[in-house]
Amino acid sequence: MTAAGAYAITPDRETPVPIAAQSPAPDTPTAPDLLPALATELPANEASGVIASRRHPGVYYWLRDGGPVKPGQPRSALWGLRLDRAGEPRTVRGEEVFPSYEVVGVGNRDWEALAIDDTNNLWIGELGANDCRSRQRLLRVVEPDPTTATSVEVAAEYALRFPDNPRDGCRTYNSEAMFWLDGHLYVFAKTEGSPVYRVDLGEDTATLVRIGQLGRGVDNISASSVSDDRTRLMVLDHERLWVYEAGDPSLRGDAYVRDVIARAPRWQGRFDGPGTAAVEGGTFARDSYDLTFVGEDRRIYYSDPTGYGSVQPCPEPSETGAPSETPSPTPTPQPTISST
């Protein structure tokens, strides 16, 4: 069961309400109440990223960051989750509510983010620095059939390093937030000001190009997501979320990102938790402004826009005007993968 007041309960719906069907909204940009967690918890702690499937309605993938392995709680794995419109977990694979899918041949040093591209590849961001070493990388895997698969294989691996990182050791730049847009990943550094970088993929390395930063006190971002209609960007730290409204959703790539991050957040919310919330993953549901979040403390949060101060659909993307120039998507090479 969900906590009361988070959103309208519609148990007959298996998928989120589409953007075009969501109702007109209040004037206040900030939700008055804390976002409550669902009663159902994840089967393992230290969830660090979540993303909605494009092919399977209501299905999400989530992952954990690095650490000790316990029986039945793998680290080097993707996990499945399916939520209906009421935020109730449903079975995904057979009778399993939280199936796991082993990522074959690689270890989890510090997986911190998860994204999905336009051709249904899942991108694992090993972007943390738990061991105080700057050795971040990206892993690309093809989305499995969540109802039957038990494992996935890494199709490509890319080493990366922040180009303007002034620190070594435990003070090195790291990231917990990335999203896919117009043929590129974009990554936020988890530091003051939340600088954002475009990822350009080479044969086996990824070059980060700084685009700008959020500023305005929006620091230490732990998750990010763009709505399917391109009108909203969501970012969060462990306790708070901010939702930005795009000025021109027809802008492409870097131009879109610069436009959105130059604006003040349009809506805000805060997570409920035992003392302090520990949310590290968040994503828009498909074709919706609903949001799903996962926390290090096993908590799951699910909210429609009333939970962060809005129930008004943004305008549809403009059909007029030529899109701004953006770098061409980098062809995805197929490097050799070494086991870890």
C-alpha cells in the first residue's frame, strides 16, 4: 500500500497517466508536504540508480553501488521493478517482484547511475569514488527481456575522467547522476554548483565536455532525468528534488541543456525519511510527469506531479523554428571487454 496523500489512487491502472491527460494546476511551485515512501521496500540496500524501460510499461531497472555481497543480494547485477499507477509493486519475472539480472564478466566497484538510450541500451555509470580512486567508467548493456532473462552481457566499456578535476584521492570529482539526450549521455559532477558535462564516446574512452552548471544552491546531485516530452528536467540530492521547466523543448543537445540549467527550478519537493532521506536514484515514468525514486535505505517513492508542486502539463514541444545545432551523436564502437 502507498502512503496516503502522495497522489490519486487508481488501482485499475497499470501504467502512469499520460502527460496530455494530467490536470490543470495550482499556482504554488512547491509541494506543501514531504513525499512519503511506499510501504513496500526494496530487497537490498544501497540502491543508487533507477531508469524506466521504454519497451515494457511500468517496468524499471535499478542497481546498487559497490560493497560487500550477501546471499540473494548481488552487487554486479541489474534489478527489476514494476509499479502500477497506484505505486504498488507487481510481479516482473514469474512470481518474482524484484528479479535480478547478473551483469556477466564485470565487477561493481561503485555503480552510481543508470540511463537508457534511444535504442534500448542500458548505460551503467560506474562514476563513484568509494575507494578514493579516480577510475570511473561507463558500461553499455542491451536491455534484457525482464520477464525471462537472468543475465546480461556488457557490449561496450569506456574509461572516463573529469577534465577539470582539481582533486585527487578521496576529494576527486565523482558523479551519481546522468541522463541520455539526443545521442549523448550527460553527467553531473557531485560537487558544489553541480557542473554538467556532455559525454563524447571514443573507441574505448569517453571524453567529458563541460557544458555549464546548475548553481543557485542546487549542489551534490545524486540523480537526474528528462521527461519524454522534453519539457522537464528533474534533479535531486538525497533529501530534495528540483524540477526545471524547459523554455524551448525543440532545442537540441547542448543548447537544450544550457537553456534549462540557466533557469531557476520551477517546482521543488522534499522526501520523507527516518531523520534524513537517502534517495540516490530517480526517473520520470514513460510518457508521464510521474516520478519514481529509490533510496540507499531500501525505500521506494512514487509520485504524480502534485507531490512536487505541479499538476499542470507543460506545453507540447513547438513545431516551429529550426532546432539549434548540437554535436552529432557519437557512433557506438565495440571495444574488447576485459573481465574484472
